[in-house]
Amino acid sequence: MLLVLSTSMMSCHRSTVDEQCAEMIKREKRRLPRNIARGVVLDSMKYETHKKTVVFYYTLCDSLFSDESIAQGRSQMESQLLDEIANSVALRRLKDNGVSFKYVYLGDAKQERLVLNFENKYLH
């Protein structure tokens, strides 16, 4: 999931973090939607300048991901994503400049199923 950001960040040489994030989002939107795993699609991304947060929007196939399975896997998923973000060298500049990350998982009918927030202060 971080590969998306890693590739974009390495080729971006903007003067500010906000500009760098905006350019990364613009570039990545051209490649969306994208299948990430069976039943998981990365639909869109945005950068919330006022919150300094990169937001990813995924759709989970309702027939493959029940509310129970999401609840059971939440802790492991959150831990895995936190480790990936915290240990990512490609994201270092963003993290060093206060950028946070948010993952929003929606169901087939676009109802919110899971939201994971990774505030910058916990990423170092």
C-alpha cells in the first residue's frame, strides 16, 4: 500500500511539502482505481492541506469482508500499516514535515466500514 507513495515521493522535487503532496496525489489519481488485493480497490486519494494529511479511500467487497472479519483484523491491519509508514525511508521527508496519513475503507455502497488515522506524532 505504501508503494504508491514511495514511487511518487522519490520523483517529486517541489519546494514545499504541500506542493509535493498535491503533485503526488495528482500523479497517482491517473492510475486509479487500482486493485490492491482480492476484494480491495484503491479508489482515490487526496491531500488535506489544513490537516497536513494524505487520505486514501479504498472499497472493500462486502461479500468478502464482513463487519466481523473487519473488526477481528483491525488491530493487525493498524499495526502493520503503522510499521510500514514509520519505517518507510521514502516517506521520511513527509513525516519530518508533519504529514499524517488516513486510510478510509468503504463498502460496496460507499458506506464507511473502517477508518485508520496515523497522526504524525506517532510515526517516528
